[in-house]
Amino acid sequence: MPSASRSSSFASRARATCATLVVVCARVAPGARGSRGVRGDGVTSAFERPPAAAVLALGIDARAAHERALLDDDGDDGDVPSQVHLTPTGIGEITVTWATRARVARDATVAYERVNDDDRGTNGAKKATVTSDSYTAQICFGSGTLFAPRMGQTPSVDPMKVVELANTSAWAATDAVNYRVVRAIEDVIPAGFFASAPYDKGVCLDYNNPDAQYHSPLIHKATLRNLIGGSRVAYTLPGSATSRTFTVPTVPTRHSSHHQSWTFTRIAVVGDTGQTEVTKEVLTHVAETLSDAQVLIHTGDLAYADGFAPRWDSFGRLMEFLTSKIPMLSVVGNHDVSVNGLESTAYAMRYPSPSVSSKSPSQLFWSYEFGHAHVIGLNSYANPNVGLFDGADAPQMSWLLDDLASINREYTPWIIAVFHVPWYNSNRGHFKEAERARIALEQVLYDAGVDVVLNGHVHAYERSKPVFNYAEDACGPVHIVVGDGGNYEGPYGEGWIEPQPGFSAFREGSFGAGSLLIHNDTHATWEWRRTTCVANTTASNSYFERSGDASTCRTIPDVSAQAMEPVDIAILRRDVGACPNKRVGNAERSNEASGYNADGASSHVTTLVITSIVLLALWVVTSVMLVRTLRVLKYSRAYRSPSLLANSDEYDDEFAGDGAIGLHTLSSSMGSDKF
């Protein structure tokens, strides 16, 4: 991540460049629309070839270095793993994903084993098969914010490097169809392009320009199976000399708080992260203070690549220090799959989900159970109704109904729904944007007794009271917006609707992360902590920089009543007596098939303990029988030779009772000639 000083140097250079772009670098505030601009086609005449622009040194080595320099990054070396992240994909199952620049061996595997507190192996390493894939994508730009961000490195993409890539006259023959002279960013992105309607659009470098094609790193996946809930696991990736460790999410059990070593379930929550210095502070807070979280939930809008595909790589590297240690579940946001249609492939290739284990027909909606929780991830951009051009009949809705019917609250009493666009939000940014989804789905979630709803999208933090249909309802879920992860679009603190609606309990336009700590079947603690404040450094609120100490600062211009509050804590209670919907969910659990355990410990642990006890008992019984047999044989010999009985040491105290006397008596009364 860039330092503050580095950002400042970028800022001065970029603002000078953006001054020549006029409207293309203008930032459009949430809900505002820029003036309509005139769009040029940016295409050189096929009949009048202008003179070539300056030649770029783009040999094979130079070209690779040049493309890496687009992100001002040194890149990754060969087969050294980077962008490592973990995904829970089933009970006792974690999928590890990573990237390399070079291929791994065909027979490459990931070694993994259970370790103790000293990270020493306890049961020998297992091997997981590696699968690899990659993709190509046209270099595109889906947002003017790439060139004029409100936070973070300025610009996020250097416009002059875009000009260099787009300028094919540096190498193409003058009569080639892909010959094009590009001298300024306006030759690539027409002035006013992003400030004029329609606003959701993108512009790409020419498809027939080989420098306009981004090739992803090789993306590898390996699934670690038969993991024991609550155990620590070390894994070693191909090309890595060291291992990494993580803790396996616990298996749902009846009364798990009384039996497993984990007596609680902690979930860390972030959203709308992007990749700025503020993002790094939010993630560092999670790593340092929420390291005991079993799972990290991301509420969507991960990388803010916005069409510029290499930003998925820089985001993966930024997240690695956290997501290589804490498994992450994510839902899709508009910047992940929907914005200008440019991001779907990258997200799908890089971020798997537990869709298969939860019997979902799509990677984009899923469920996963661990500890006390049944977590449901939904796609905010899957129409809850059948759309005019849809090729399927609302599959998310039908799957959701089946999934809710599969819940057994004796195992997972807490139901948590996660989707990107909030239903309850008192900020003008995205206000009532998902009203159709709320109307279609809210009753379904209420009837199923969903306890907590986690969202992002709005670049602020807000917690509701238990609510249903905009009215306080003790049996309704608490809706929590965690869209304050630090992305380059900046805070929404100036957009709060006044007066604060009755459903809203706490709201703040700063940056931070959340934690849900589930204590038992009925009580949990939600906590949000501010990690960063920012202040606008321009009169137009067009750029924000970090300011103050998180415990005492205020983001300017946040106008919320809670702007100075560094922490929000709420005790959540599931009142199953007063709320019949909180008792819904009694689906059967097949322990053998699913890995669930009705007795309170992981089925793997139970099996291991039982097997050990049986083997120990067999060993003891066998040993005793062998000793007795040897002794009987010895005294049988004495029975054959009565003279041996003269030595009293020939039998021990165990036979000093009637049995020994009987043996003496028997041997004395019978003649040796009988044998």
C-alpha cells in the first residue's frame, strides 16, 4: 500500500494531469449527476494516418515490467505464491486459492496437517490436489474515480501509462488496421464520458491492441478436506518454503458451548474495502483485535477494480496477510459483478463459495454453517422476480426457500443473512435502492426467524433496531450496514437523512469493522469499532486524507449524531418465548453424512476418541489373557511334574487362593504316570 507521503506526490502530479481532462476527472457525488458532455469517437481516420508517436521500449522483459508498473508494483516472482486466501467450502473443508506468475508442477499438491499450539505437526501431512486456471480480459475503465479518487493513491491508474498502452503507432505498421496514434487521455476516454448519461458504462482499449489484453496470473485452488473443527492446521503451498496456519471453523453441534473447546462463535465483518491506506488500517484492526474470529465475512465490493483488471491482483496482495489466516466468505457487490459488466469473470475465478456443499445452483448465493450460526449469502443483483430477459425462473428465491427449510436450530440457533445492498439505510447514498428485493424477500426472512442481516454498499456504518416493514418489531432481524472498509470513493457522512428514522439505532460516516460474538443459543454481542477518520482537503469535498486518532477523531463532514463515537456495542437476544419465528427450523441432521455431531464434539474427534478407547481396551484384555494363559501353561507343566511344585516360587500370589490349593491337591492325588 502507498504511504501518505507517496500518495501526496501522486496527488500533485495527477491533479495536474486531470486538469487537462476537465470533466473526465470530475467526481460525481452520490445522487448527483454531472452535466452532459460531448463524446468524441476517439478513432483515427482510416484514410489519413498521422505520424507515429514516441516509441516505447516494449520488448518481452520490458513489456512485463511496464505492465506491472501500471500498479506501481514489483509483481511476483515465478512460482512464489501470492494473493493467498482461504474460503470455507463445506463442513470440515477449506479451499485455499493463490496466484503465481509461472506454472506449478503438474503433480503439485498442497501439504497440510493438524498442528499443536507450537505449530508442530500431530498426525502427519496430507496432500490436496491442485487445479489451475487463468483468464484474459480487455483493459477497461468503468469509473472516472480510477483517475480522480476521493481517497488513496492519486490517481489509482496513471492516465499517461494508459496513453502509452493505447498508442499502437509505437509498433504497428501504418497500414495496419490496429494502427492508432494516442497522445492524450482524451484520445482514450472522451472528455465528459463518465459525467454524462448513461452513467453506468465503461470504455476499453481496442480489442485488437495486444497491449490492451490483460492476462491474469495463474490462479490455483486446492481443497483441504476432513479437517477437525476448532483445530489448527498448517498448510504449505507449492513454491513456498514456509507454511501458513489457520483455525478450522467449528462444526455445529447440539449445545456446542458446553462441549467444544470453542465456547463462542466470533465473526469479523468488513465491506466495501477497495485498496487504500484506510483499507489497510481496517484490515489490520481485524488481524490484531479479531484474530480469534472463525470466519471473516465481506459484505461485497472487494477490489474496486472498476474494469481495470490488474487491480484484482493488487487487492489480493493487500488482503493476503489476513485472508491467508482467517477463512473469508464474501457476497458480490456492484463493483464485483455488475458495474458495467466488467468484473464477473475476475470475481468468479478468484473467490469460490460454499455453493456446492449448500446445494446452490450458483456460486453467487450460498449458505454455510459453523459454530452457532447458519450464514446465508445472497446476490443483491439476482432479480427476486423473473426478469424480462432472464434465462432462469428466479433460482435464488427457490434455493433460498429450500435452504431455510434445511436449518435445524438445535445445531445453528442463529441465522445470519448477508447481501450487499441494504434494505434499512438512512443515508441518501443508495436510499431505498433495493426496495423491490425487500418487498419480495423480507417476509420470507422474517418467517424463518432470521436474526441478523449484514450489508455493505453505503460507505458508512449503521445499525438498526429489530425491524420489519419499517416498524420496530422485537421479532425482526437487526440490520447492520458495514460498508465502511475504506475504498477510494470516500465516506458518505454528509448524506444522512434528518431526522434520524425510528428504525435507526446508530449511524456514523467514518471507517471501521464489526464483530459478532455469539455466546450461546440466545445471546450475542455486536461491536463496531472505528479505525480511521478522514477530513476533506478541498473545498468541494473531492479528496479526503486520514486525520486524528481513531478514539477521539471525527470524519469531516460527517453530520450524524454519533459522529464522535468510536465504538457501537449492542447486546442481541433471541427471545424464543416471545417470538415463534425464532423457533422455526427443525430439519433432520444426518451425522454420518454431514459431519454434524449431536453429542457436542466434532464427529471426527468423537470417532478418534472412541477408536482409541476401543483399541486400548482390546490391548488390555489381550495382555491380561496372554499373561493368564502363560501362567496356566506354566502350572500345567507343574501339574505334569509334581516335583516342580516343591518350589513355592513357581506360582505367584494371584494363584494363592483355592485355585492354587486345588492345583496342589490335584497334583498330589494323581499319579504322574497318567501324563
